Amino acid sequence: MISVLITSDPRYPINKDRIREQIEKSLAEMRVSSDVEISVTVVGDRKMKELNKTFRQVEDTTDVLSFPLEENSEESGFVKFPDNLLRLGDIVISYPQAIMNAHEFNRMVDDEINLLIEHSVMHLLGYHHEGD
């Protein structure tokens, strides 16, 4: 079972089913087969800038932030909670940044959100790229 908790301001027309499908696809590609929970929150630039400043000490907005649970990492393995659910962590997406990225790369906004989700799931699973 994959549990996806999605929170969004009603002014951001996100496709929750598509987000769930992308998370399921990303987890399947990474061969994650246990019961998993991921939280996704879609915010505006003001909130994203606040989160970026608080957690990364960067005074600017960004398109996506991933907050893996500290116990979960590629090196240390993953901790299941007493209910046997693997809680990977939280993904926060800036809808305005997703729109800007989509425009810049000539993609649909839903496709851009899928790419941000895919990228973030990798981070929640402990994979990182240069600069992290």
C-alpha cells in the first residue's frame, strides 16, 4: 500500500491522482515494495521562500524541497514505524515555480510537477546529486 497525503491551496489546480500515480511509478522504478507514506504539499513562493530560508539558509524561492525522515538514508537503511508503514518524508512544491519551469522548458505544468515529484522521491530514498 502506498499512502500519499496531499495538501494544496485551492487556488493551485493540481491533479492529485496524477501526483499519486507519479509517486507510485517512482517507487516502483526504485524497487520499493513495502508499505510507504509520503506527504506532498503545494505552496506559493512566499511559503517556499520561508521554508528555503529556514531549512537551507537560502533567501530565495525554489521549485521543490524534500524533507526525508532522518532515520531514512541510503547508508543506514529505512526505519519502519510500529504500524509497519515506511514514512519516507515530505515533498513541498512551489506551484508558481512549477509554472515558470514548465514555460521555460516548454512542458505542461502537470508534467513539470511529475518531474519534481520524481526528483524528490529519489531524495527521500537517500539519493543525492552534486551540490547537496
